Amino acid sequence: MAKQMKTFVMKGIGEVGVMEKPVPADPGASGAIVKTTVALICTSDTHTVKGAIGERDNLTLGHEAVGIVESVGSEVTVAKPGDRVAVNAITPCYTCENCLRGYPSQCRQMLGGWKFANIKDGVFAEYFHVNNAEANLARIPDSVPDESAVYTTDMMSTGFMGAEHAHIPIGGSVAVFAQGPVGLMATAGARLLGAGLVIAVESVPKRQELARHFGADEVIDFTKEDPVERIRELTGGDGVDSAIEALGAQITFEACVKATRPGGTISVAGYFGEGDYVNIPREDWGVGMSDKVIRTGLCPGGRERMGRLLRLIENGRIDPTPMTTHTFPFEKIPEAFRLMDSKEDGVIKPLITF
Ligand SMILES: [Zn+2]
Ligand SMILES: [Zn+2]
């Protein structure tokens, strides 16, 4: 019998559990097998279990993990067994039309770069398989611990994307709506990209505190004041150059359009999981003529980007680990998952150790 490993799976909509599966034995010519060391639970995992991508049958969950290379296929030269590697949540093929067009997150089809815990088993397992490993395995520098490196797999990549897509002029003003882990990394990304004024919108005290830690100059509590009015006040009545939506809700999207000055950019990093339409406030959109840009995107992957994100940690530009509010051994992953789902106990990210 094949060697067995423990995995954490979606048994069906609304149902999760620990189950044994065979250890993946053959990486295939272009793939790799990685022995997991640490992983992070993502709010997306809880969306998946609620049915966001439809029914799944014992699909291994998880898309944020790092580990040690166990084996690689004959075509893989960038890493060898024993190397510590980070693999992004998004693992494009880098050969299809959409990848070649420069949109690898949309590999083959819309959102098709997302393969872990979607179209193949994810990373909440003692071992996981990586497709197109030459393009997707990033070696972790010796000085970067796994507990930090794991943040490059989604939170740093997605949050920084929010800031990159926002086209922030150096010294410009940015508002970031919501300070969950993606919003916090958008705040940090805006600061790294040279924003002159970073305004975070958030009501939870622990998240407000982290927003300041990661570079917000101002934090607006939307339960106490109207964030759009306050943003206008802080920018001399103009509105911000760039607004980043990091929640995925009509109300914050609308506020982004309202708070952005003409010619500004609204960058969407949130997941819009409800309703058939997202509405745009017509007048704040300049009746269609405001030169405002709305830019969307899905977590960018690939080893080249991962190398740059890891370099930021290596050289002390950022330490993402204050977002780890809880740590659980893999045996307790059902408990960690419940915590992430309920958002109780001030949770931001639960780290899982293997
Ligand atoms: Zn994630
Ligand atoms: Zn592709």
C-alpha cells in the first residue's frame, strides 16, 4: 500500500474533516512534491467550504504554505530535494494564451491560475504537489524563517498587488478600505511604493493598531465618522489619488469611487462574493467621464515575483509576522479553521505547523 498522509479536506459544502490520502509519489516531468512545514488559513478557504466555487468531494483545502522539496520532475532545475521553497497560491502554467498575454493569474481561463484547493488538492497536507514547478518554486533565503516566508504566498502578493494596481504617484495619497490581512499588506505596500499619505479605514482596534504599525498615517473608524467626508477633509477637499478596496463589498467599493479624485485609480483586491451586480455611484464616477480607472486582479504568482517578495523580508523592509495572531499544530487544524470562520478572539491569521 502507498504511504499515507493526513490531509484537511472539504468533504462537501459546509463540511470539513481530517482524512488520510496517499502521499503523492510522482511529481511528473514538470512538477514537484513539497513536504509542508508551515501553512496559513485564509478567509478564502472558509468561502470555498461555504460553496463559493461549488461542490467539491474530499478536496484538500489550503493554498498558503511553504516547505522542503521532496522530489522534482526531470524538467525542473530551479530547486532540488532538500531546498526550502515557497509556492504562491496561484500557480500558472506560463505557456497558455492568457499567461503569454501577461495575465498569468487568468491562466487558461478567468481566475484559472488558482489551482490549489480548487482544481487540484491544496496544501493542508503533509505533502503537496506543485504543477509547472520550474515557474512556481521559489527558494527561500537562509535568513528568512518559514513563518515569515509563508506570507508571500498570498497575503503579501495580493495586498501589494492592490497597491501596485493603484498607480500611486510618489508622495501621493491613498485610502485603503478594510484592514484584514490583505488590507494591511496593501497599506504596507502603499508605504513601500512611496505614498505620501496613507489612510486606513477600519473599526476593529487590533486591526487599527496593525494598520498604524504597517504604515498608515491616519486611521478612520467608519462607525464613528463618514470615511468619504473624512478622506476629503484630509486631502483638502480633493479626494485621494488612489483607493484600494480590500473587503469585497458594495459599500466599500462605492466609497472608493467617491473618495478618489478625478484621474485617480480604484484598485480592487477584495473578493465580491454576493449579488449579481456591483453598482457604481454615477455622479462620483463623473457620469462616465472622470478619467477614474477601476483595476481588478487576482494574487500574482510565479517564482520571479516570489523572489522579490522574499527579498523584502530578507532585507528587513517588512516583517509580516505580527499578523500571526494564533498558532496551531496540524492536529488542531479543525479548531483553527473554525476560528478563522467565526473571526473570534481577534484572529487575523492562524498559522499551522506540521
Ligand atoms: Zn489565501
Ligand atoms: Zn497559463
